[in-house]
Amino acid sequence: MQLSAHGLYAASVPAPEKAAPVFDCPQGSEKAEDFPWAGAARLLDAKAGGKEDLAPVFASHAPGILKQFDADRANTAALSLWGESINYDELANGIIVRNEVLGFISSRLGVAQPKGKIVHAGMEHTYGYLFSLLPTKFGFKRARWVRPDIEEGLGLPRGSAGPAPAEGTLLANVTCLAGGIALKDDQAASALLERAKPFCAAALRNYSPARRLRLSEEVALPGGRKVTLRTDLVPFLKKAGGNSHLLVYSFYDSAAKRAFLVTAFPVNEEFVERAVAPSGLGEGKAVQTRYNAHVEGFTGAGSFKGKRSVTVSGK
């Protein structure tokens, strides 16, 4: 058996005419780019439903990803740069990734186990999304990694922000990319990012955008705690897949005295215009977490108002 570029054994997926439904890919609204991840996700879902051990599934069908888990386990700095996420999509009205799958990945990475729907954001938004079966109006969550839009848009080496990078790992590379955009103005987070860099692809270790548009949403919480949600938008060098910017979402928490990454994904010009519309800026504006972020003591804790502002850095 030969190992594919995705780190899955080609022989593990039978020819279409002999394939069991669980392996068939693409199915429904899936596209060719969802192969082989959707098929592997269905097998994991079936095994989890039967309370079976998921380790043999990963070992047989995703050995390349297992190796990335093990590499990331040693990259404690990168893992600690991420906050928490809610494993539920309100628009699609469904669980994003089966909890047992996230539990297995969490164990391999050495991060906290899911607490109900609350999970490690970096783990879910990278590896977890590869094995999501939840269709949304924007497509499947894995699209951001299996499509080349981010790499083409930012002029990065093909595959460097994908699930089978030539260097680094998916989680490490996304951490360096997102961190280079969102964390360099935070001393504590930036120090952790420096420690994570040796695990990343060379092209991403010192990534820094020429221009960055930041939407900041500042809120004062009880007890003197302050949280600032940061939506960074980096223009693509050229449009890719209908998208024009990379969005990186993070937050600064005065209680922890540093910033945390939450997610990253490509967006189009219309999205950017809505996000920074002047009508939504100023003091006394409603502020809430977005993009499945969970900030303890803030998300779901009530209605908050704060200051929403936009800054531009670079040329």
C-alpha cells in the first residue's frame, strides 16, 4: 500500500463501485476536495457510535495526521497560544465535530479534554475540522485547509497551510501564520510564538503581513477585568476562490495578561465591508464573541456593551 499525499493509505478507500457507503466520497454536498477526509470522518463517526477505540481508525486511515499529533504534543508553546471554542454551529444548528473524535485528538495532543461543548480552539479549528460532517451554507469546515485559497491569496508555498505540509504540521503552521498576524503586538504571546517557531514551516516562521486591518471590541467585565476581541483582516495579494482577505480572530484577556488565538479563515470583500462598517463603530455598542469563540465569564454571561474601533497598520 502506498501513502497518499494526505497521509492516508490509498488502499484504505476501495474503488467507487466496491465502496461501502461509509467510505464513499464525495457524498451529498461534498466536493472532490473533501476526499479522503469525509470518508475517514464517517468511519470515525461509526466507530464512535459503537463505543469502539478510534486509535486503529487513525492508524489505518490517517497515519500522517497521527504523526502530526505527536509532533504537536511537544510544541507546548503553540498549544498554549489558543483559547477555547464552542463545538456547535448556531447557523447550521449542529455539533461541528463528534465529541469522541475531539476527545481522542485532545488526548494525543495533550490538551484539555472537551468540557461539554467547550474545546481547545486550535485543536478543533485545525484537525477537528478535517473530520467534521456538518454541512453549512459556507461549505464544510475543512474547506479552509483543503482548498489552496489562503496559500494562493497570501503567496505562500502550496500546502504550507494545509493538512499535509512538507514542513511543520497543520496546527503549528496555522499557529505561526495566525500568530504572525494577531500576536506580535502582545509581548507575552509573542514570546510563546517565538518558542513555537522551530516547529513551523520555514516560510511561516516569521510571517508578518504588509497591511492589517483590525476591528477591536473592548469590554469591561465585573471585577475590573477587561476583554478585547480582535478581528484582524489581511488583504490577499490576489483573490483566491472568491476570497480577498484572511480573517484571524483572537482576544486579549487582562486576567491572563495576554492574547489568545481562536480561529482563522478566508473571507470576501463584502464580509470585510460589513465587519468594519462605520455604523457599527463607537462607544456603547453591543459586543459579543463570534466564530464559535468561548471566553470564560464573557460568552453567554449576559449582554455587554463596549467600544468598537478600527485601526490600520502597514502600507
